Amino acid sequence: MRKCVLKMLSKTGFVFLACLAVSLQAVDKNSRYVDGIVAVVNDEVITVSQVLRQTMPRERVMARHMPQDEFRAKVNQLREETLEFLINNELMAAEFEDRGYTLPAEYVSEQLDSVVARETNGDWELFRSQLQDDGMTIQEFQDKLERRLSADALFEEEVRRKITINEKELKAFYRSNRDEFARPQSVHLGILKISSENRDDKAIRERLQTVVTALKEGDSFEDVARQFSDDPTAKNGGDMGWTPVDGLNDRFKRVAYSMEIGKISPPLALKDGVYLLKVKQRKDKELQPFAVVREEIERKLRDTKQKERYEQFIKSLRNKFYVKKFI
């Protein structure tokens, strides 16, 4: 029988599909669902509890942060996506087995040890107890884990390893997506704020006059900002650092575009106070060199190709093997 030793899998720790969550707490005991078969792939069944083990941790988080109607819709979507994920996993495991591949027993054992270490800090008795409460034996869990690892291995062989990207593709993507790799126009600003909080118009005018007088007498913008600004940047002399121009409000944006470098703006009255700005430097929109963004482009292309190949591969497996959903 043909062997698939898959040494690379052990070295890289590559796991495309998440390992099965075994904690009993992952299944909501107050769920209105009862366990049952939701899908069959060849002679392997997928149950409600398998889906819920995967989704419940995320569902609990979603329940705390979403309105009820949105929560219900998101839960249905999450469970449907998880079921498809589990079906695809079983399809790849079936193909792995159909090709006569096997995983080294020691590799499966190592991965089982890792799961126990992660789930129960290496406590095998607690792990067995959790499985028993969940209606599963160690052997049944190991069988499911092995199928997951088999699917991982087939993904590595049929998808990940077969993706190739050459320099011509990288440069073509760079040329076609120049805006994506351009640094935005940005400005280095100093800011001095006179807050309107707890000040009436008279108090604001008096403080502004003090600031303007200090600047006219030759005090630096930075020193005046440290002494009088109510902005959090005051301790840094009002230094805002480099900011994309498009991220500024309209009043600040006009100053950023029009003010001469090194000059201080007239007072700008906004809802929360009066501002003075100093334009220290400007940078025009600039295309980053290919060498700088090459790795980013390669990641993007690899992810896209990998997704496309995976979807094509799964489609071929769905045509080859029996799949039946009951929801």
C-alpha cells in the first residue's frame, strides 16, 4: 500500500483545519437542539454536537455583543459554514484513504498528546472523563483526529504544495494594483488646542490671546503647546507625527494642503475648542518600490490561488463521493 509519510507536516506544524474541540463546555447544555445526524459523507456521519463543539465558543461571544435578531442570523450562518467545513474535511479524509495513503502512527500519537496537553494540561484522566461525558471514547476521538490530520495532509499535498508563483506574476500584479501599494499623501502637524470644556467664550478668547502673544514674542510653537495646549499631545510639544491627509477633518485638511511649511495657521474654531496648527512637513502620495512590497504581493497571490485550488479540489471530491445533508 502506498505510504504518505509527510515529514514536512511534522516539521512545519502545518494545520489547515482546526483540531476537534473536546471540552464539554463547548456544547451549550441549554441548547434547544438535540443531537442527531446533519450530514453523511460516504459512511461517515456528522452530528449536531460536532457542529456545536466548533461553534459554541464563538456563539457565546457573539451573544454578548449583538442584538438578538442579528445574533440569530449570524449563528445560522456560522453553523452552516461550520457544517460545510466539516463536510469538506470528511471529503478530503475519504480521498486520502481512497488513495491508499496512511499517516505514521507516531505522528498521530504525538498530535493526540498535543491535544491532551492543550485541553487538560496533560491530564489524561480528565481528558477521558470529558470525552465520556461527551459520549465519546479515546479511540473514537483518536479516529476523528486522524481523519482531520489526513485531511490536513491531503491539503498540503494537493493544494499548498502545488501553488507556484513566478516573478512575472508578481510584477504584473504590482503594475495592475499600483494604488494599493502607494503611501497616501501625509502631513507632519503640530497642534495646539484651547478646549471649550469648562470655559466660556471670554475665557477661550483670553487664553487664545495669551497663546498668540507668546508666539509673537518669539516663543516656539512647541514650548507654547507644552504650556497651554489642552490636547493630549501637549507633553510632546503638540507633535501629532505623520498623519494621512485624508484622515483629517475638512478644516485641518485645508490647512495641511495650503499652509506654507513651518507656518502657523490662524485660529480654527471647532465644536470642542479652538486650534492652531503648524505644518512641519508634507509628503506626496508615493508608490512603494516593488522590492519593498514583493512579499506582501506574494502572500496575496498565494492566498488567492490557494483558495481557488481548494474550492476546485473540493468540487471534484463532491462529484466523486456521496454527500447528503439533512438540514
